[in-house]
Amino acid sequence: MIDSIKKYSKAINRILLFIAAILLVIYIFPRQGKFRYEYTHGRPWTHETLIAPFDFPIHKSQAELRAERENALHNFRPYFNYEPSVSGQMTQFFEETYVSQLPTLLSTYPFLTNRLRNNDSKTVYNHIKELAQQKLISIYNTGLISLPEEYEELPESTVIMVVRNNFAEPYEIGEFFNYQSAYLELSTIIFDIIDKNSNVSQDQTDNLISNLQLNRYLEANIRFEPERTEQERQNILRNISLTSGIVLAGQRIIETGELITEETGRILDSLRLEYETSLGRGNSHYFILAGQATIIVLLFVIIFLFLYYFRTDVYNNLLSVLFLLMMVSSMILMASISHRTDNFPIYVIPFAILPIIVRIFFDSRLAFFIHVTTVLLAAFYVSNSFEFVILQIPAGLTAMFSLFRMVRRSQLVRAAILVFLSYSLFYTGLSLWQEGDFLQINHNTYFYFLANGVLLLMIYPLIYIFEKLFGFLSDVTLVELADTNHPVLRRLAEKAPGTFQHSIQVGNLAQEAVYKIGGNPLLVRAGAMYHDIGKLWSPIYFTENQSSGMNPHDNMPYDESAQLVIHHIENGVKMAQKEKLPRQIIDFITTHQGTMKTKYFYNSYVNQNPGEDPDVSLFTYPGPTPFTKETAVLMMADSVEAASRSLKNYSDDEIDRLVENIINDQIAENQFIDAPITFKEITEVKEVFKQKLKNIYHARVEYPKLKKGK
């Protein structure tokens, strides 16, 4: 049992991932039926005559409901509460404070002890106390209102509801005192008393009023009631009817060819809503779920089979499968959110991100297939699925074409513009076909397309995130890696200049060959730049770095020399891992010599020790052999470029013979049996190498020397 599980563990792991994705998509799918008819307002009804299958109400449109709500709330009156206890509290507080200030006030303002001119029995001080208390009582009886921030700018004629003794009555805001008017009333009373009974300056009067701090005795007794206000507002909204009539079972709704007017459209929308909602109740709920599950499972099975039969490399990489399923599920999740939210139109969702990212990390065929499958799933969230699919598929193709090789940020901006134009042009064409009038097109949709294009710019940071999470490699990163200013390449140029130049030439050869046979030229160039970085451990042991004519291998046994050369593979892997180079670049380091022998040292050892059976493993590279088209081409380019430096005669025949012999030897040694490269492609690679080498080593015209005396 355990052996069987291990044997089929790869398939089991992938099936479990697909099951998880299927369950997630089923879970977020809307639990309602699907109306069988598709239609467009303003277009003729193309189906059979429609008879109402049951009684259903005619629902008002969102615009109608919004207008009715605004109209109902236009005359809405907020609620305030009258608090009678404030008057007594503030009047008593004034009296206590005023009396406690008496010694200070009398010493500072002696005129307060003056007798009133018309009443010798009262002093100015007592008269201020008496009239101020009366005015406070009058203010609080009238009402001192505190307006919340949202009502501060309302005119005084605005009517509010004031609750006194649990009974609400309408008042205008201007009927009450506010803090400013109440303070003015109090200060005016005091000013009049002093002005009539004392010969003092206005400054002294102002100082007295300031010292009394009259604002301390002003506290609102008409206070806003937010809970009661919100409750009454909701009551008004609840009383608004959501329907504007009813259609009876058996009533004709629309005939074939009849134009779908605004009124008929509302009836059809209401029927669709009632139909889809009613199908989600009772036993039909389980049938709907079964239908949704069947469609979702079938579409995901198609993805599974496509990967299994046509993209085995992706299928074999568990992280790649996880990434694809995550991308599909994420787009469906966004479509689900749009379906449940009125403020998030589905055309704002940048579905073109999916084919672009899949194209960047994999290939165009897989990107288009995944995009179409995702669009078909997302179409179930849209009322007009036909229009949605017609717009999304061309937009996805446009995105893929515009970012075939993304190596500059400007290409991303161009792609966003082209996707916006694709959406807009297809939508305009479809709308003109359906409406027959440009003025009938919903121009708000163009703003959705614009927002969609702006969101496409998120691709740049997403690429970096996905590279780190899933170990992918984008063209942008490959361009950065191939930059000769990279720290590793700078060290290679300084310490092993011959190897550095060799790597550049290998990159040129390999890139041209990959352009010819198809593949990723940026990947093979980056791989070429790093394939020999292991030579940094001991550059002098490699011929291209020996400038003084001294060769340290002259004094070493051939088997030790072979091991020193072979170890540049292992050393290169260690250095690459230390520098955190991508796994795909490390593959070029491990495979560029495959399982070939170090023929110079092996042949020399055999010639020196005739009759002895040598240990072949001491002279053989550890491998593995190339397993991609790019690593196979690099292996050929590496050997051809290195051997071409030893040619004494750079004639066309010599170059042709060199290329043929080296690559044929590699074929004979079974170095390409694991690589997806054909003999036809190998032949094309040979031709590219021959032509490039001939261009590099072409004969130059010897410049004539000047004769003496000239």
C-alpha cells in the first residue's frame, strides 16, 4: 500500500491541489439558478414569446430607488432632546460662583458697590446678579441648542424635531439660542446695568464681563439625538416600496422580435431575479449546486489534462501547478466579490493580468488556454455572459502580444494602453451592433476599462513577488542578471578575464542559435554569463586565463589536473547558491559539460600509461546532461567556442569540420537524450555556429605600408 502511494505520489499531490481549487471555486459560486435567457435593453427579444411562469413583483431599478430615497430624506427632520434640568443646574452654578468671586470683584471694580440711580436699596453688584439669573432662566426656557458638525451650515429656517416630555414637536433652528447669541444676551444685560449706574470706561466694563467668564454658565439643553435620528431615518427608508406593480402568472411579457423597452426591461430583470432566487430554495438548491460543480469540475479537468499531455514540464513542477491554480482561483474570487458588491464593476477587474503573467513565466499557448478557461468560469457572474467573453478574450490576446518579451517598464505602459483600446474598440463595436445608436452606449463603461488598464500596472511588483515565492524567472530578471555590472560578473572580469570573454562569446553563439530554433534567448544568454563562474576559485588552472605562458598543469599528474578542472562545476554551484542565483541559472552550471570526459587529460593519461585500465570516473564530469533546449544549446556553444580558439587555420572548411566533429561527439556520447531538441534543430544550431564563427574569424585585408621617403 505504501509503495503504491509512493509510486503515484506525484499524481496524488496534483489531484489534491485540483480538488482544493475546485472546492474553493464551488464555495464562492453564487447559490442561485441561472436565468436561461440572455437579452440586452434596447435590443429586440430574440427568443420565443415569453409568458410569466408565476406571479412576481416588478422591482424598481437602482436609479429609481436612489431617487425615491433622496426625495424621502430631503424633508427629513433630525431629532433633538430637551433637557430641563440644565436650567436649574446652571443658574445655581452662576449664583455660587458669583458670590465666591465677591471679594475679588469688589476690590477690583469698586463701582459695583454703587447704588442704583432709580433704586437706592440695590447695588450694581446685586442687580447684575438678579438680572443675569433671570436672563439665564429665559435662555434655557427658550432653549440653548448645540448643533453637530454636519448641521452647522444649515439655515436658521431649517425645521428640527425637539422631544419634550416624550412628545416631539417641530421647531426652526432660529427659534433657539446658540452659544454666541446666548453669550451676547448675558453680556448686554451686564453692560446696560453698568452703563446706566456708573461712570466707568468701556474698557473697565469689558474687563469685568471677561472676568465673569459668562461662557461657563452656558450649556446646551437642546441636544442632538443620533440614535433616535438614525432610527427615524431608517423607518422612512423601510417604508419605501421596492416594487412598482406585479405580473400575474400566464401574462404575456414579450414576443419574439419585440423591442425591449425600459419598462419591459424592468419586468425581465424582475423575472430573472425572482427566477434565480427561487431556484436557490428547497431541493432545487442541491440540483443547482450539482450543476455548478459539474461545470467547474469539467473545466478544471480540462486544465489538468492539458498540463498532463501538453505541458509535462509544468505538470511535473508542483509549485507551477499551485501557481496556476492560485491565479485562476484569485480571478474567480475577484469576480465573486464584484458580483456581491455594487461599487466594484466586473470590467474593472484586470483579467488580462492572468495571461500576461502566465506568458512571462511559461508560454503563450498555456497562457491563452488558462485565460479562456478562467473567463468561461467568470462569465457565470455576469448577466450578459456573451458580451463578457467577447470582450475578455481579445483583451487577453492583446496583452499577450504586447508583452511577448517584457524587458522594459515602458512595455508595461504600452500594454496597458493597448488593453484599454482593445476593450474600448470591441465594446464600441458590440454596442453599435446591439444599440444602433452611438448615443445609447453606456459611456461609464469606458471609465471601467481605463481603471482596468491602470490596474494592469500592478504586474511589475507581482512578477517580483511570484519569482520569490515560486522560484520563477522572468525576462526582466534575466536582463538584470546578464548585465555585466552584476557583482559576480565584475569579479569574473577582474580575476578571470579570459573566462569572462569566453562567456560573452558563448552567450552570443547560444543566443543566436536559440533565436533560430525557438526558446528563451534571454535565459540562454544569462546562463552563458554564469556557466563558468566556478573558475573563479582558481583561474590560473584554465588556459584562457594563462597570460604568462606558465601552465601549472605541466607539473601535475593528469588525474589531479582533471579533478581540478572538473571541480569548477561544483565550485560554481556553491558560488551561485551563495549569491542566491536562480535555480534555472544553476542548471546551466551543472549541465554545460554534461557527462563528457576531460579528453585532453584522459587521452594524455592513457598515452602515458599504455596497457593500464584508467579510472574513467576521475576524468568524467558529474553531469547531469542537458534537459532543456537552452542548456543543450549552451553545451554545444561552450565546446565549439573553446575549441575554435585552438584552430591554426580559420578557413571555412576548418570551421565547418570543427563544429561538426564537436557536436557529433556530444551526440555520440548521448548528451542530448534528455533534452527536448530534435536532430533538425541541432543541424540548424550547427549552421548558426558555423556562420557566426566565420564572421568572427573572417580574413582581414592587410594594410599596405608606406614606402620610404613618402
